[in-house]
Amino acid sequence: MITILLFLTSCAQPQWPPPPISPIELNTAKSIPAGEAIVFGRVNVIINEKPFVWDRFWWDKFHLYLLPDSSSEAIVYTLSDDGSFSWHLPPGNYTITSFKWFRGNNYLIRPVLASFSVPEQIESVYVGELVISFIQTGAPAYPQEIWKLPRAFPVMHTEDNYQQALRRQRINISGEKGEVTKRLMRLEEKR
């Protein structure tokens, strides 16, 4: 009886802790550093043809590893909500090298290799939507969120959902001039 009560009360707890704040997160920046651009898009994780929402940070975390060409150290970014992001980045070439999906005490690491560029003297760049699709199986009587992590390699592709991305943003991403440049991510072809 006590076990059931503990399980039920733990399910009703608030989402704690909140996602970690990345140094490139635009929503938490006081201002955009000089010479940097607003970069926005989405990483849409699909499980069994349904978008996954990252709202249980105590259970599921999805880290992206973003590597600037000018550095050997990756920037870690944690997805939240529907996977939409807005970053501030200096001009240069970038690659989302991989992701690491944590669920409880387990994790799954997979390569991504999606690259994009941030041109100089541009205020805002839309890099598109990276779609990562999994097929996951588990006991139908339990919610999908408590199933084991998928072990297969996901299917990935990019999409241009610019108008939807503009509606998802909670901030003015178009900059002072009101212009946005599209520089869609490109996935490296598998050999």
C-alpha cells in the first residue's frame, strides 16, 4: 500500500529540476553579444509517428552537441517543450554532431552530423527543422514515457517549416531590420 502511495505522489510532482541553461540560449540572454546572430529552428523527435514533448526533465533529457568549426569543444544544448530553439551564435560553420537521450539512469547516444552556417552581418538565421524518428516498443498497458529507450538507429531528415517556426518563437527573432536569412541544416550522407 505504501509503495502505491509513493508511486502516485511521485507522479504528481512538479517538473523538477528545470532544464539546464545553455550558454547559447537566447531566451535567457540579457542581450545578444555584438557580432552574433539569432539562430532558430527545431529538433523534432518523433516516436511511433508522434512528436515527443520534453516536459519531464527529471525523467527524460535530450542533449544536442553543437560543434563550431572554430573549436574542438562542443556546446551542449538540452531540448525543451516541442524542441524549438533560439540561440545566439557568432558567424561561422556549425555541426550538430550527436545527441544523448537520458531516461532515468539509462542513455542512448547516436551521431547526427547536421551542419549549417551563420553568415557575417546577418541578424537572424533560420536553420530548419531536424526530424529524428524512432520506432519504440513497450507494454501497451504502460505510458510510452516509461518504456525502455529505443535501441535502433533513428531515421533523420530536415524540413523547411519556416512559417510554423516563426509562430513558435516567444521572442522577436527577426532583429532590428526585420529580416531573416534561411540557411537550412544539411545532413551528411551516410556511406
